[in-house]
Amino acid sequence: MQAEAVVNAMTWMVETGFSLGRRIPGTDARYWPVPPLGVVYRVERESMVVLEVIDARRRKQPW
């Protein structure tokens, strides 16, 4: 179920624009929450590259 929510969120982002999400300082990556998970991604040319899917409940430090 959670994986489906991530796929749906990423599909929605591709359809509406990649510049959504919070920038991760010091990188070219962005973070988009899909509770309880979070997706770290970056834009390369005209593509979205998912770098990591994390369990946001276990993340100790916010970006």
C-alpha cells in the first residue's frame, strides 16, 4: 500500500511539475513527503530521478 502511494505521488508530480518539494540544503535534491514515507529526488534534464525512499518516522534530523 505504501509503495503504491509513493508511485502515485511521483506520477502526480511528473504530471504537474518537478519543482515540488523541499530543497535539501547543500544538494540538488528535493524531499517530498508521502506519509509515513518520504521521497528524495532530483531533476535531471526532463526526468525525475528518485534517489531514496525513506521511512520519515525513523529520520532523526530534518532537512
